Amino acid sequence: MGWTQSVLGARSGASRQLISRIERGDLAAIPVGTLRRVAAELDGTLTLQIRWRGEELDRLVDAVHARLQQATSGLLLSLGWLVRVEVSFNHYGDRGRVDIIAIHPTLRIVLVIEIKSGLGDLQG
């Protein structure tokens, strides 16, 4: 293990002690850049994911999206639609989430709405 730690440390710029801490999972005070360099030396990538009360994180991060979703849902409800928000799906491994699905029970219409609060590269 010592030789591997030395080589990996030398390539990534991390000390043997730091590599040992990473191997033990003691990551609290290690800069993300260092973790990325060590992962790259192993032909890997480092992925960080923030989780906060499940699917509510999107609403926290994008308040405009949440306001649009709430306003649209409220309008549909007032017009007699049955509404569900943030509906997850998995169709043969293709997973995702739909912002709003609404059903009008009298008209027998299903409405699927994907809300975009901003436009990125329109050419892409």
C-alpha cells in the first residue's frame, strides 16, 4: 500500500498521509480539487451530489421554476383539472420527472407540462 500511496500522491500532488485519509473515507477537510486529481489518476471522476429533503431541492435552487409550477397548478386546479407535480417515471430504464401532469375528468384529456424558467443555448 505504501508504494501505491507514494506513486498516487506524487502524480496527484497529494501526500501519502492525505492519500491514506482518502482511502479511510476521512474527506471532511480535503479540498474538492485534490479529490478530483486523485480520482483522475485512478482514471475515475469525482461526482458530488447535494441532497435536501428529496425533490424539494429543485424548488430551493430555482424559486422561479417553483413559482411557475405553483401558478400553473393553481390555475389548472381552479379549472377542474386533477393535478400532480414532480411525477417520476421509468420507462425501460429511461428515467425522469415531469413537472406537472394534469387530467381533466370530464373532457378525458391528459396534459403533460415541462416548465422552463430560463432559456439556455437556443441553438443547442
